[in-house]
Amino acid sequence: MTPMKEDYLKIIFELGGKSKKISNKQIAIGLNIAAGSVTEMVAKLVEEGLAEHTPYSGISLTEKGIEIAEIMVRKHRIWETFLVEKLGYKLSEVDDDAEVLEHVTSDRLLDSLDEFLGYPTHCPHGGVIPDKEGHYQEDSHTLLADVPEGKVVMVDRFIDNRELLNYLDEIDLDIGDKIQVMHHAPFEGPTTVKLIDNVSDTDERQISYKAAHYVFVQEVRPPINKR
């Protein structure tokens, strides 16, 4: 298994390819590569039984592909947690070094890191970390771009992409922020959101079309009124 194949499995998993079809375009943006180069690797993954491809629909992982992706995600996100919590890395800085480290990490080292960090369940950008036995709570796969106008949601996680994380840092959008989707501009325009917990009534953010497809959110349920 080459590092490149592992990276493909990882990004397909991160985008929700365990349970739904992911497009070549989504994979290309997530890996910062040309869309045309994805087709060849997708064919290899299908040939090796790691993925299933449906023409004009997309690609999803097989059980074998999911198992490998879970291991790689666990390694990558534990290293990200270590780099941020123990070495003071910024969130936008961790991906490159975590990418190198995950491919040379033994099971013993990984388990020791996990114990040292107190068995974290989520990485710094909100992604779930499978435990040693492969158990984990499923990530949210609801995209900000798909949220109806007027609805209130909470920012749950970001795709692990350096360009994206730098951009979100610049516009000051963080995990845990409660936002109301105000408007999706047509023709791949930005999504305008309003920060609910901010004291300012004018605190709005414009999030690019591309970024809105790599920010995942959870529904905010209204409080239950007790009599």
C-alpha cells in the first residue's frame, strides 16, 4: 500500500465515503491535486477491492477500504492532536508533519501516543479518532453548503486541508460556532452566515463556495421548555 493510496482512502473516508458516493472533484479539492489525475487512482482502488465506483455517481469505500482508512485516520489525527496540544502547532500547520509521521508510525508507538494524550476522541479540527478496537462515533456529513437559508447550525468539523484551515482562520470561523445561514449566493457565490452567540447584530461572515463544501455542521436543536 503506497502513501498516495492511503491518502486517497483517507480523504474519501473523511468526506463520507463510508456510506455515500464521493465525486472525483471533491477528492481533487481535498488533496489539492488536478481533477484529471483522480480517475486513474480511483480505477486502481476499485481494481484492488478497496472502493466501488458508480459512473456519474461517485466512489465509496468497500469494507476492506474502510478498515485501512480507519487505521490511517487514527494515526493522522492522533499525531495532529499531539502536535497541537503538546508542541504548540497552529491548526493550519499540523497537516504536513502529521502526513509524514502517520506513514512511519508503528502500532506500539501509536498506542503509546494515544495513552499519553488521554485517549482523545476528536482531533483539533473536529474529526473523529477511532479507538484501538476501531470504535468511534460517526462524523457529521452535513455540508454548510447544503443547509437551508434561515436555519441555525453549529460548526462541527473541517476537512483537513491546509489552504482551507488558513482561510477559516482569516475569517475567524471556529469549531463550536453557532451560525445562522442567511443566504447562498447563486452561480457558486459565497454563503453568508451570522454568528448567533456574538453580541453584535452585524457580525456576519461570507464563506466562499468552495469552503462551504468542506465545513461540516450539526443541527442545533431548540431547548425543551419545561413547565
